[in-house]
Amino acid sequence: MFKISPEKNVVKDLRKNEGAIETKEIIKIEKIEICYFCHKKFDMNKDDLSHYKYGKFPMCGYCSEFYGFYTD
């Protein structure tokens, strides 16, 4: 009978987890929000100036650029 030591299982698990983490970083999930100012739907994860104002109010890229002098 062969016994596999726990150390080898941990190494295999870490390799599987690293691969899963890499694929999650590549795929960006679409997060649809409604802008607090203009009430238009937009993707929060898109690479633009969209952000959460004061940590809870979603702000689209257009409004973020237009109201840029009001940054917190």
C-alpha cells in the first residue's frame, strides 16, 4: 500500500488554487450600477473613472469626469 504524505497534497492544492486565482483575475465580472447623479446604467468594473462617491454612491465615468473637481 502506498501512502501519500499530507505535504504533497498541500502542494497540489496550492497549484490548483493558483490557477483558479489567475483565471479570476483575467475574467472581469460585469457589475451593473445606476449612477447617483444622471441615473444611467453603467458597468462599475469597466476601466474608466467610475467609482463610489463617499464609498456608497455609484458614479459613472462621465459624471466622474464632469464633476471631477468634487473629488473626495
